[in-house]
Amino acid sequence: MASPGKKSFPLRIDPVLWAEIERLAARELRSANAQVEFMLREGLERRGHLPARAAAPRKKETP
């Protein structure tokens, strides 16, 4: 079930790519869904296309 206020949609993705997303998500203590959303936000932010209301605080990386 989708979170309130969030759009849900089916996603077809290469199983190898999905496995890597799951690995990253586990390492960063996120669900695979949250990891995909994080990566989409990160990509949009890099391109200067992230709307202000969609901006989320970034997790600080430890060295």
C-alpha cells in the first residue's frame, strides 16, 4: 500500500539492477522503495530539476 500523498506505480526493472538497489538500501538502512526515491531525488537535484516542495533533507555521510 502506498503512503498517503504518494503516487504508486508498477516498475519493470532489470533483476540485476534491482539486486544492486536492494544491496544499497540495506547498507543505508532504507527500504528498496525509499532507495529508489532517494536516487531519483538525487538525480533530479544534480540536474537542477528538484522542485522546492519535493526537497528532502540529505543524510550526512560519515567518512
